[in-house]
Amino acid sequence: MYRYKKVLILISILLLIPLLFTNVIQNQYLANFSFELIKMENYPFVGSYIPFYLFWGSILVIIFLIILFFFILLYPRNKTEIYFSKSKGSLSIKKNAVEQFVSTILTQEPWLKNSKVSVTMKKNRIKIFISGSCSNNETNLLDKINELSLRIKQELSIFLGITDSKQVSVEIKQVSNKKANNSRVI
């Protein structure tokens, strides 16, 4: 789990526990317990600050829940297939098909070894992530990476009939010409 998610969850828990505990204390008469908790105002050191905390804590939790509601509502979903429709008909492309198409293009490149293709599809966008290693004797690696990225983008656009260049993006990462022979065990 990412660190920011953990921090966000911990902050929300720390805000919600006192609010819920106060609610339990104020409504304890409904449960018919054999014991009785003292009122929040009678607790030492914090009793006088509880009403302020309840007010501002409740406002913060309400704002947080509203933001979370809109974030969940508007967050773009990853899709496994994209539909393209034109006047002549419609076409649905699956994620695996794009991965295999790019993999066949990458097999034609002798300088790129151990390539892995990952595809993310949103509503009308395709993002392609490529990672791999290159042979040790390549000198103009940056030019070859840019050329390969442009070639994949063009061939995929031609194959799918996409006219907008913003719909397809290609990123090539972790290309290194070093061999990792470092053992993890010492």
C-alpha cells in the first residue's frame, strides 16, 4: 500500500474515533449497559475543548467525505477494451491485442532484448509502457528509442485508424545497457 494512502487512512481514523466515541457516550442510555460512562464535558483536560473539536472535526470529516465522493465518482476507469466507431462501422480493441501488436514490433528490433509491454486503456486513450534492456554496443540509444516510440505510435494509429495523435502515447523506460550480474546474496 502506498505511503500517502496509509497516512490518509490514519488521519481519517484519528478524526473519526473521537467523533464516534462522543456519539457513543451521548447516546449510551439507549443500550442499557450495567455501567455508565461519564459525560464528555466532565473528562479532565479535554472536557472543555470537546464541543469545539466536535464542531470542527465534523466539518472536516464532511468536507473530506464530499471530496472523496467526487473523487470516486469522477475517477477514470481502466478498461480492457476500447470501442472506435466511424461512419463505416465500429471496432473494439482489447488490451491483449495492443500488447501483442507492440510485442511483434519489438521483436523486429535486434538491439532491444527482454522487452516487456504494458498497456493502460482509458476512455479514448491508449498508453503503452515498454521496458527492456539493450545490447552493450549501442551508441545512439536515445535516437533509437525516440525512433521506436514514433514508429509504434504511427503503426498503431494507422492500424486502428486513429487521426488524433493525443489518443496514443508510448513511453519506453528502464532501458539500460548494463548487465545486472549483482547477486543479492553476499
